[in-house]
Amino acid sequence: MKKKSTKKAFEKFKKRNTHKRRTKEAARRELMRAVAETGVGTDALHLGDSHDGGRRERASSKRRHDERSAEGVFSSSRSGFGFVTVEDREGDVFIPQDKTAGALDGDVVEIVFHEYEGYLGERKTEGRVTKILVETRKKVIGRVEEERMLSRRRARLPHSFVLVPDDPKMGDSIRIKSSGVDVRVGDKVEATLIRPRSGSRLECEVVRSFGRFDTREANYESILAECEIPVDFTPEELAEAQRLAATPLTEEGRVRRREIIFTIDGEGAKDLDDAISLRKIKGGWQLGVHIADVSAYVGERTHLDRAVMARGTSVYFTDKVVPMLPPALSNGACSLNAGEDKYTLSAIINLDSAAEIKSVRIEPSIIRSRVRGVYSEVNAIFENRADNATRVKYKEVIPTLKRMHELYLVLKEKSRARGSLELESAEAEIVLDKDGMPVDIVRRTRADAEMMIEEFMLTANEAVARLLSDKDIPCVYRVHDEPPPEKLFDFVAYVHSLGFDTDFVSVEKATSADFCRLLTEAEERGLLPQVSYSMLRSMSKAKYSDVRRAHFGLSLSYYCHFTSPIRRLSDLATHRIIHKVLLEGKRADAYRKYARRAAAAATESELRAVDAERKIENLYKVIFMKDRIGEQFDAVINSITSFGFFAELENTCEGLVPISELDGMFAFDEKNITLRSFHKIYHIADRVRVRLEEADIVRGKLRFSVVE
């Protein structure tokens, strides 16, 4: 795309900024886009160029006595400028490139800032960093390159080495001051940052080498390091797990459950957390959800307890699992393997004919799973296509399975009726060869068996959360807040522009039932992808909390995670509190602080795990696609931004079509989430033909172009 003149691009930038309800991220993207289009510095764009006669500079100087100070989180851009997000203040503060004081992305900083009047009367802010309060960025990952300097006489000086960061927000290069390991040019490395004194250059010390930067192994290991995923257990943790796993079971203080109990999981699962049972009772059902009693093994203030708090969750990658607990427990003593006695906490839940929870009791138990069920096999039974071997394997439990399917259908209808949101994104199943290389990628499908277990676990989680809340016992709740008002307003405005009736949606307090109604209408009108995408953008993130709040997405007032203690700290913490307070009668107040710490650690670890899992999956997708550069594919637009749109292939691989590579001059219409030119409009869910132009292993990204 040809660059426009500075004046034209700047006028277009001003025009795009007249929208009253622009989000923070949109503001950043628009400014970066203007920088890219004009090729001029950010100061010229923010302050005005020679055509404004310096009005803004003079206006600003008159208001310098109005400068205020604040603290906030610094967010940097690729171009060097940044923004500071200040708590309890609407809108970010713009920080020019020469006023960042060396702050890096994510740092907590102290700033002074002032407000001024923009060209169209809007209020704007600009500030400068005066002090870095918390240096949150300690390490950096990138590749080693050679840097050569020239003297005044143009003679070549001895070379030095620099690290080219994977994260573009860290700049083009960082000088390597020293290295504690042997590295070569082209290696992917991890380095400790050395913060500069005023005016000097950022430096680093290499502490670890992952190998050649463009290999699968190097990028895999670097992602684990970047996301701070601990892989190895200490000798003390392993020894403690081995000793506990070898301890014989005792029935003291436990109920031996003798009804038909079994597990249903994925074919490759080894950490089996949950088993189920069901029987008909007068007026409804009695559902038994029997969960591995990990708290019987992981005691307070032990090596394993500290390991669990640090790890927070198991992390599931394409080719392996990084477990929260050592394998002696996660795959051995705690896993509910068929034909073996296991410690469990059993939630016995009585449901009426409409599947409403009437009562629940929790008891320490010992179970023996009858069958190691597999989703695909159970689905074959439900669909009457199971072969003879499968029917023989499940012969003892088939009558129970049929009753479970009946209950599942009632629970499913109950969830829909109360407004539980069903916003499922496409999941990839990556097929590997014997060498661990991807040979195929297909969409993962879910059928009744998977969704039945999901409904049973959801019912147990709700019942346990309600019980603990009613008794004022601490709990690690799973909460999901309502959409923020500004995002909700944008979403409602968008669906209204599509012709939907939105009078029933309250911008002050929307309900998940309102969202379900819009999704149903969108599906009927063939607009489900567009509405689902916009709805997801408006949603808050689910998290853990020691304070009970509603779960918006599930439309539940009570909800916690109780059913996966082998792989989640949140569930294990709730189990421990159940044992100590509910069953042993210890003081509830003694565990409130523990619930708070566990909730914070579980939320943080979940964010790390999700980030790592996404990056590893993208790495394998790029490796799979790298031999297909130049090939054409059918794709669907699944998101649109100010810098282009993302197109998804049938196999779930996704890549960016940059706006600069589109034929024509396109502008981002944020209100309608489209890219528009005089001759073409791109919408979410449009089908496009694309060609793969680049597969970047280091960044885990694909780049497409549109085939007209």
C-alpha cells in the first residue's frame, strides 16, 4: 500500500477519533496505525504538525500548572511510545517516546500528566514517567545476533553481540553484556535484563540457551520459560510423593461405596479425577460424584503443598502434560483407575424430576471404579453403533449409562432455560507422528458423553458451593462478573445496528438470559458468528475468589471448582477446607486467609497455563503449515481489527491478513466491526480465499493475503 501524505493520514486519524465510545485498546491501535501510515514520529501525530501553527503546544504550556501525579501500569508500543493505565480513571495517559524514562511494558510507574483540549473539543491527556516503582519485567527471550560498529574513520571495530527480542515491545535489540552459558549466533536464549542508568542502553546477561532459534525444540522450551511453567519437581517433592503413594489405604473414617461407579474420560487421560454413579429415587435421581481425595495425600505446609501453590494447575500441551502433582500421585495413587480402591470425597446429590438440587451431603469414601470409560466408546453406545467388544466392556454399566443419559437431557434443558451461555470456540486436535511432528490438524468434536460429564460436574460444583456458602465455610469460588458497562453498551449498539430488537436488554444490568435470546435470534438469522464474536469481546474474564459472587456465563448464584483436585489448586483447596472445617469441625476463620491465597494463586496460574497452551498449539500449527507457503485455502473471517482481519481455515489454523496488503484504502469501522473501502466491505463470518504468505515459527503466527 502506498503511503499517504502526512497531512492526509493525520486528518483521517483525527476523523476516526471523533467516536465518543472508543475503547482503550482501540485508541492505541488507531494511534499506532497512524504512525505506520505516515512514517512520522508520534510527537508530530499527537501534538500536531506544522499545519496547526503550534496551537496545541501553546495551549499545553498554559496548563502546566494543572499537572497531576498518579501511579499506574505502563504499556509500551512497538514504536517506543506508551500509555499508562491509572486505576479509577477513565482513559489511559499517553506517554511520548522521549518521556518513558526507560519504563518497560508492564512496569508500575509514577507519572505526572496534564489534560488539554483536542482539535474537536475532546479532552486528551499527556504525561511523562517520573519514577519506575516496580520493575515487573526481569527477563527477556530472543535470538543472539552479531552487531558491528563503525569508527569515525569507517574502520570496522570488533563485533559485539545483541539479543533480538521475540516481543517487539522490547525494541529492536538489547546489548548482551555477559553470558553465563555458551551461546552462538542464531541461538534462542533467555536473559536477565540489566536496567540502564539515565540515557544509557538497555543491556542483558544470557542465563540459558535453548538451541537454534528456528527449531521446534528451542521454541517449545522457550515458551515454557517465558510463561514460567515449572517442569521439574525437586528431589524432596518426588520423594514425598513416592512415600505417600506407597502408604496402604485404610477404611477408618470413610464409607465404602458399593454401588456401580465408573469413570468416563478422554482416551489418553491418565489423571482420572472423577467417577460417577446414579440411581432413581422417589421423585427424581440421586447423583453421586466421587472425586479423588488428593487432600488425603497433600498435607498442610509440606513440600507438595508448596509445590501445588507455586504451580496452581496442570498444563496440557499437544504432546505432553506438565502435572501439578508428581506422577506417583497424579497418574498413580490419586487417579481413579478401574479395579483399584481409591480415596474419594463423594458428593451425594438428590435431584427432583426437573433436576433441581434438593439436598447434598459430602462424605469421605473409598470407591472402586468398575469401568475405565472412554468418551468415544460411550458415544457409540448412546448412538446405538457400538461394536460387540465395546458392549462386552460396558455390559455391567449400560443400564446405568442409559439412566444417566436421561438425566443429562433434563440438566441440559435446565441450563438452557436459566440462560447458561453456550459460546464454544473451535478446538484443534493435532495429530503427531512417531517423532512428535504434526502431520494433521482437525477440529475437535464433542458429543453427548462429553457434555453429560460436564453437566454432572457442573451440578456437583454448584451443590458444593451452595452448601459451603450456606454454612459460612470458606471456599474458593469460581466467579464471572457481568460485562463492564462500556463494553456492554458497545455490544448492544452493535447488535442493534444489525436490526435486532434490543429494548429488553438493560445496559445497566444485563442478564445471561438476555444474551441467550440474542444468540438464538442470531442463529435463526444466520448471524451467529458475528454476534458471538461481539458478545465475547464484551465479556469479563472468569476468575477465582474467596468471596462468593454470581457466575454470569453459567447464570448461577453459587459456583466453585470441586471436581478436579489432581490438576487444579482451587479444587484441592476447597477439598482441604471441607475436611478441616465441615468434617472435622475446625474453626472456619482459620482457613479464610488460605482460601484467599489459593484463589489468587489459582487465578494467576490459570492465566499462565492458558497462555502457554495457546502458544504451544500455535507453534505446532505453524510447523504444520510452513511447508504450505504459497498454497491457497478457503477461510472464514473470525475477527477484525484496525490493522487487518484474522482468517480461520477449516482445520482451525488462523492467520492475519494485514490491512496494508488489501487491495484499496480500508478503514476500520469499530461500531460495526468491519473493514471498509469505497469498493469493498469485510464482515465477520465472510468467506474469503487466501494464500499463505508466511509461517513464522518464532512468533507462532501465520500471515495470509486475499486471493481476489
